[in-house]
Amino acid sequence: MMVQIKNLRNFGFAVLALLAFTFSSCNKDADLVDVESFTDSSIEKLQGGAIGKSACLEFIFPVSIQFVDETTAEITDYENLHETIVNWFTENEVEKSKENRPQLIFPIQVLNQEGEIVDVESQEALKELRKECPKRGKCKGKNGRGFKCFSLVFPVTITIDGTDTTFDDRMSLKAAVRAYKQEAGDDAVRPTLVFPITVEYDDETQVTVNSKEELQALKEDCKEEG
């Protein structure tokens, strides 16, 4: 009889241990889902309703973001952005609330549907730039999945102040555009892409874009898909 009671107790402990492990695993899975959802909404917020697949502008990476503890991270693409936010909130015990979302560090640069590269100094300037977006499509992301329509494939050639210059990477392009903006001032003519250009989608397929009109059509197609 004592043996049966002892075995029953052991069985009970085993069941409790299994339940605890299962509950812990479920919590971890729930936390992961929560972080993923929060990350998606954070990215949508960073895009400001004007940038991404369902909007009229595209980030020119790299961009930098800042977390609530004032640490910063340089971001190379959307995959890296998503991974960086997930990792930070997984490693830090910070409430996943709208007040704690990461913020863009300005200035940033964006590409508009005209093939112009625009230097954006602040969140307020981004809101003003959004007003230039075509009304069709309303320049709004959808369900946290705005993300990108495409990314530029380098090298690209840019007309800056009447001179065509080819850039082999994003960093050199951003530095040149920024230097031009600082020298020429806010009323400077925006640098523009020299067509044809090559762009790449999320599935890594590449498309040649031969004109401003084709670029506009490409963005409109992204909005409709979004």
C-alpha cells in the first residue's frame, strides 16, 4: 500500500512538472508572438504612413533607430530592422507599448515616385512630404505590413546639381546627397535617379525600371497589392 501511495505521489509530481513545463513553453510562445506583433506595428509606425509597400515613398537604407534606453542601432534593410527590434525587446524587460516603440533618428533619406532622393530632417518634415503623395492609395500601410515595395540595386547613377555621378553603395550615396543638401540649402533641386535602374523585391527577383513613369506604375502596383 505504501508503495502505491509513493508511486502515486511520484506520478503526481511528474504531471505537475509536465504541466509547468508546458505552461512555461506556452508562455514563451505567447511572448514570441507578442513581440512579433509589436515589432510589426512598430515598423508601421516608423514608416509614418508614407513609406513602404502600401505608400508612396521608400527608405534609402541605412537608417538608424533609437530605443527608450537611448541605445541606437544602424539598420541595413527591413529584415535587419525587424530582427533588431525583436532581439531588443526579447532581451530587455520593457513594456511593449506605443510609448516604448523605437524612433527614427533623423535626418533620413527617401525615394519618391518621381525618382527624386529627398533628405528628410524630422518627423514633421516627413508629414509634410507625405502631402506630396498622390491621393490614390492614401499612402497608408496595412495591418503592420507596409514594409517595402522594393530596394535599389547598386550601383546607381544620380544627377546631383546637374552632374551625373555613379555610386557603388548606399553609404556613399547618402553621404553625397547629405553634403549637397547642406551646401545648397533647403531650396536645392532634389537629386534624381538616372534611368534605367534595377530594383529588387522581397523574393529577391529583380526588375529593370526604364523611366519615371515605370517607377510610378511599379509603386501603384505595390499599393494595390498592399
